[in-house]
Amino acid sequence: MPSLIKQLTYPKHTHASDAPALDVRELVVQYHDVLALDHVSFHMHPRDRVAIVGPNGAGKSTLLKAISGIIRPTAGEIYIFGEPPGGHICIAYVPQRSQIDWSFPATVADVVMMGRSGKIGLFRWPTKQDWEIVKHALSQVNMLDLADRQIGELSGGQQQRVFLARALAQEAQLLLLDEPFTGLDAPSQQAILDILDLLREQGVTTLVSTHDLDLAAQHFEKIMLLNRQVIAFGDPDQVFTTENLLKTYGGHVHSLTFNDKTPEELILADTCCEGPDARRWKR
């Protein structure tokens, strides 16, 4: 079955029980003369949920692609449960919606079944048990009624829920999501967050890139501020400081204080992946 997006299928690695879910060490990625990531280091434990926040060109997508094994780092090391990438079927990677060919002739059920390919193996047909797993995954994201619908006919929020069902069917242990909330209304965003809660209950570690600082602060226990380098990593209250945001966004940040009783406001410009934008961040 052809894949709607790149399907990573490799022999299964044995996970070290005492290893971090994700351990990135001095990661460098360079495209010709452009340094996309500069000695990035961090680690995540099982069930952690981390939001990557940074301006356009900060390297958020590059970081996710390097972890998934889609691109090869220039230098540095990546370990998933103690093993390097490229040998895991436990990684589910969902790119930005703009990078997916939604005209691909696949039904919702077909897309979710693609998550089973690493476990089914090459040149083998899905079994009845595989289809039951797909149905259960769709039920968990409230998409079972649309199992026979073409994926391109769905709304943006529905499409994201299908790919999360794909991760559930894959039995992924590390989930990488690139801008999953972009272009979605508030109810659709909340539906995605509810599914991420479900995945965490099932032991999944999640790394998500987003431009929405408010959403990141409210719904993620840990934040990474990234601009080619890791500016800060930790709890939102510790990470989202004026100093750190100025380091991350540089000249795109303006600090305003209207009076002694008004909290300081930061105006972040050009933070949206769909084009120039400006938003306020109140401390």
C-alpha cells in the first residue's frame, strides 16, 4: 500500500528500560552553508510532553526530521530508548499539513492502517486483528464513523485526528508532531489535546512544535525555546521570561509596560508559519 507520507519501517530495536525516551546530544544539522541546528542537547523521559517554540527558521521542523531519521545530522547523537534512530518502528512522525498530499486516494481507514505496516511486515496483508486495532484507534479519536471517507475530504482537525489514530494503531511510543494546531479552531485544538492526554496515559512521549505560546504554556509541562540553539528548556514559568523570549525572537520582540499596575506585554512579530503575524504575550 503506498504511503500518504513517508512511512518509516525498520527492524524493531530492543528498548533499554532505564534509558530516556529521547536523548539528543550536541546535534548539528547544516544545509550547504546554512546552519539549521547548532549543538542542540536535551532529553525526555517516557510520558513527557514537550512543546518546541521558536520563530520561523528556528530549526523546529529540522529537529523533528532528524529525530525521526528522515534527515541525517551533520554531527551529534540521537538515542531513542537507548538506541540510535533508523531502527525503530515506535516513532510516529506527522509533518505540517501543508507538506502532505491530501489528494492521495486513501480512505481514513487506509491511512490508519499505514501505521501497522512496520508490524505487519513487507508483502503481507493486514489480518483481522490488524483491522480491529485500526477500528479501535479510530474509535478512540471519534473518527470511526468516517472510516470510509477519503482523507482529503476531511477538515483540518479531522485530518489531524486521523494521524493521531495512525499513531495509536502503530502503537507508537514516541510521537513527533510538526505544527498540529495551525489553522484549527479552538474546539479542534482541544480535541487534539484530549487525544494527546489519552496517548500519555498509554505511555507515549510527545514532542510538538507550535507557534502558539499561550497554548504551549497552558497545556505542556515542559517547553523548549529554540532558535537553532536551545535557548531554554524546562517548566513554562521558568522558560517564558522576557530575557529568554528576547534571545529567541531577537528583533521581532518588543517589550511594553503601560503603567505600574499593568503586567508587561511582549509583542512577538512574524511568529506564524503561515505568514507574517503578530501576537501579544502577557507575563
